[in-house]
Amino acid sequence: MIKKLHRSNQEWQQQLTPEVYAVARDAGTEHPFTGRYWDHHEKGIYHCICCGLELFHSDSKFDSGSGWPSFYQPVITENISEQEDRSLFRVRTEALCAGCNAHLGHIFPDGPQPTGVRYCINSTSLDFTPE
């Protein structure tokens, strides 16, 4: 069971840089091909930048051509929560950290096998620990 981390917006603003806050807490998006992990190939674990929860292993990372880090599965399915996103005049599935509700990115049904799912994630929402 995941222990939820609850903080006020003011506490998050004190902890995070303005860029990280805008993406992770205010559902922003970094520009494609600009994030520190979109073309990152080191082996290890990607964590939530806000609470440290393990999200993705580098073995599930693939080049989707989108300009954002893309993964076909999380380390543990329960570590990612989903919610409907109706912004930008369309319906998408938003990916959130199950530990602190940070905005990670979006989930699409166009990924590679074995899952056929693409977790399109903002580098800004991630931290990385090498193996």
C-alpha cells in the first residue's frame, strides 16, 4: 500500500523549483526534445521528483519519437494513478504519481509490446537513480 504524501501548494512551492512546480503540481508540459531524460540511456530507476516514489525502470523506456521520455510499463502498476484529462479540447488519460498526485504526463494506447501502452512523461517530473 502506498503512503500518500499531502502538502499544501505553498509547501510544494517552497520545495520545488518554479519549473518543476509548473509541470508536476500545475499540470504543465515541457517542450518536446528539451527535457533532460528524453534521450537518456543510462540503466536505473526513474522516480517522482516530488516524493521519490519509484515509477519506471530504464528497461521499459523506448524512443517514441515524441520528444518526451516514454515507457511501456511502470515499475509497479499501482505507483501510477490515472484520471481523465479534458484539457486542450480533447479527452486524454493523465498519468499521476500515486504517492503525491504529481502530474507526470499522459498515457496513450500506441506503445510497443508487451503492453501496447505509451507512458509519455515529462522529464521535469522525474528524478533518476543509476543502477
